Amino acid sequence: MSSERATAPGVGHVGPLLSARCTGCGKTSEKRTTEIVGEPSRGSFQHVCHSCRVVTWWNVLEVVEESPEGDR
């Protein structure tokens, strides 16, 4: 039995690689998601923040790497 939790597709594993800032603590990190609200280059998305220890909103700072064609 695997100890890994199943996660929803599009949350953390697929999509463009984004540099983003947590709205809770201000931590900057690189995240992947396809669930962006607004424009991919300046929108927001929900993702886990390991500093806050909860799911928070993140604001996109820049698109680091576009998603591969298979992720769309």
C-alpha cells in the first residue's frame, strides 16, 4: 500500500511552472497548477503552503516554464 495521498489532477503535478507568493505568509515558491483564476501570468490559485500548513491563495509572480503539450 502506498503512503502517498492521491491529489486532484491539475494541483501541483501538471500545468505551467509558476513562481508565486502565498497571500498568508508571503513565502515565494515555485508551484504547478492548471487551476488559475484570471490570466496565467498574473492570476491566483489555491495551493498548500507548507509554512502556513494550510491551503492558501497564491498570486502568480511569473510563468517560469510553460506546460508541456501533454498537460493541457
